[in-house]
Amino acid sequence: MELSTIKDAFDRVTKKQKLSSSKSQEIVTQIGQEIEQAVASIQGETSVTNHKLILAELKAKLKEIAPLNQLEGVSKELNIALSKYTKILEKFFNPDISKAYRNVDFDIHTLNQIIASHFYQEGMFDIGDCFVNESREESNASIDKTPYLEMYQILEALRLRNLQPALNWAATNREKLKLCGADIEMKLHCWNFVEIVKNKGKDEALKYAQNFFPPFCANHLAEIQKFMGYLVYAERLDSSPYSDLLSPKHWENLAEDLKRQFCNLLGHPYESPLRVTIGAGVQGLPTLLKLMNVMMAKQEWQSMKELPVHVDLDREFQFHSFFVCPVSREQATEENPPMLLSCGHVLCRQSITKLSKNNSSRPFKCPYCPTEVELVLCKPLYF
């Protein structure tokens, strides 16, 4: 409904703007024609008296055309449409987002740490250093850019098709990567193998494969065989069935995978927490602003412990499952967890307690099927 209202107002502005432009062009063309005719008449006359008569006639015609009066009407209509459109935008897109703010106590040092870490994780080391200096957080030992410096040095070398720094890092952290189930070291060797085939030939590539592929064959034999098949077409890679391996997208994916595993070993999330928080906040802001307008009248906005409405976010911001009881319409919590009934339906514990009248052995009918169940047979359900 809101979008259709905004679109209608925009269409009216567009229509008035086109009408104004068309009318202006029409008047300018008409005036130009009258002036050209007057100039032609003057050039054909030698008498000064006739020149004056021609100019007087031109003045009378221009006065009759009355360009200002004609333009005034269409311009006024355009201004009215623009004014209404601006008011509609202000109504639906309230720029005062501070209204959705709540007074929440937070640790300024923790916030500074999050911001500084964001700059370092994004590779903006100069900005990060400047922020740490200006926020006077130099003594904060938890703000350490050294790991990210190493990561971006490796990524820069990878961008230049130099995998040795990445291979050195993977070898140093081999045991930790194994515990995480990461196969980044195998992938690095495979793509280094591809580079050797292109730059040094089959013989050097075969020696490399014999030295480095055997430890990975047990778990990644099919993938290694695919890369080994690359040797058969070493002289004509572009036209081979393996030409897709020459695509730059594989190197981009390799860099993303390496960055993900690097952050994982550091115990840091792959996506900057600050970026995720702001992204989720932007999506949820319209709902919060509407809620604020309702709750402010009741003086409840600042005292609410939880939101009474659901805030829809994209899947990228959904990090765990949640359950809403179909009976009470309330979201499950640790104190009121989802419970699996013997019939297979799920309700929250409080709803089951009410249905059974708090009697663990008293059968009650499931609200969604004819089965009778008992409270004592209901089991907690974990997502």
C-alpha cells in the first residue's frame, strides 16, 4: 500500500514535469519563429520607419503569446505535485531514526574494540590505527591487527598467483585445520599445481604432484584425479575439457575460502560483527520505527524487555532456529521450551501444562489431532 501511494505520487510528478518541459519547448519554439520572421522582414526592408513598424508588430505578438503567463500555470502545477511528493516521502520514510533509539548501557571500550577490529578485518589498517589513536585505545591489548596484516599479505600474494605464503601458513596450522575439517591446504596445492602446469610444464607439475598430493588422496582422491587429468591437455589448455579451471572465479573462491579459514582459526567470525549488526539494523529499522510510534503514546518504549512483534530479516541474518507455539502464539524460551507430543505435534511447555491442568498423568487431547497424550510423555525438543 505504501509503495503504491509513493509510486502514484511519483508518476504525477513525472507527468507534470513532462508537461512543463513540453510547454516550455513549445513557447520557446514559437518565440524563436516570430523573431526569425521579424529579422527576415527587417533584412528585406531599407526604410528605418518600416524597421520600427516590424519591431512594434513583433512586440505585440510576443505580448499576445504571453510566455510568462503560460509557463506560470504549468510550473505551479509541477511545484504542487513536487511538494505533495516530498510530504509523502517524509511520511513514509521518516529520516529521524533516533526515535527508535533506546537508552541502553554499554561498555564504550567494547564498542571501540568492535569498530577497530572491523577496520582491521576489512584491511583498512590506516583508518583502524587512526581510530585506535583518537579513541585512546592504544593500551587495549584485545585490539591486535597483526593477524589481519598476515592475512592480507597472504591474500595479496594469492592475487598475484603466488601461493607460497598461503601454503606456508596452511602447513604451520595443519593440525588445527584438520580439527576444523578444513581442506584449504589441499586446494592450495591443487591450484599451485595448475600454475606449475601453465608456467613450467608437465614434468615439473608431475614432480610437484608426487611430492604433495599423496597425503590428501585418502579423502580427496576424486578431486585430485580431476586436476591430474589437466596434464593431458597441458599444450592446449584453453580448448581442453578443463578450460573452466582457467577462470578467475576459482581464484576468487579460493581467496574467500582462505580468508574464512584464517578467521576461523583466530576464533573470529568471517563477517565483521559490525557489518552484520548494521545490516540487520537497517532491515529491522522500518518495523522498529512503526513500533516506536505506537509504544511512545503508551510510554512503554524505553521500558520494554522484548519486542512484541516479529522483525523479518533475510536468511543471512538468521543464525539459529526459533519456535513459536501455535496455541499461545509466543516464541519459545529457555523457561518455556518447545515440547514434542507423542502424536508428533509440538507445543510450548506452558501450553501443555494448561491443557493438562498441570496433571502429569491426566490425558488431554492434542489441539491439532484426535490423539490423547500425557504430560509425562512429552519430551523437550531442541533445534
